[in-house]
Amino acid sequence: MPLGGGNKCGCCQKTVYFAEEVQCEGRSFHRSCFLCMVCRKNLDSTTVAVHENEIYCKACYGKKYGPKGYGYGAGAGTLSMDKGESLGIKHVEHGTGVVSDVQSVARGWNLQL
């Protein structure tokens, strides 16, 4: 423990006294400084995610460093309107031939409908 009462906060670099100390990855923080780097939400041991020397809530960490690409989107902004035409899937409008298409597929699989 350094001279002057306590460790230095990993965020504000001021002295952290025992009663207000939160430790994460060997560093000390004030409870009021232990916030997500992006959304500024208060963190605790169950919601913190660390990347290098930065602390994040798990949601912001996932958005920033999580997997990218198809199927890993978050929210309506990432929904795809792809109907599968590139995979050879033919789109059938509602009420036009749905039953006949199902029956032809069932016959191809030797299923009884």
C-alpha cells in the first residue's frame, strides 16, 4: 500500500480508501468510478468484462469485441430480408399453392398426408 492511505484508482488516479474500494484485475477503483467505458453503467463482479486495461459491461463488450457477421446481430437493425433465393428457395405468396407444395414435398419424402 503506497504512502498516503491507499491505492490509486484505475480511472481517476486519486487515492482509493478501503471502504470505497472495488478491485478488478489487480487494480483498485472507487465504487463511483467502476463504470462501463461506453454506456457508463455501474458495474459489479458479475457484470464486468475486461479488455486490456478497459472495463465494460457485458453488453457493450459483446457489441465491441464479440463475434461479427451473419447471425450475430443485435436488434432489429440487423434483421435480413433475404428470402433464400440465392440458395434456390422459391418464395410462395400466402394463399397460392402452399398445400400443393407441401404435398409434393411429402411425396418426395414418401410421407403420407
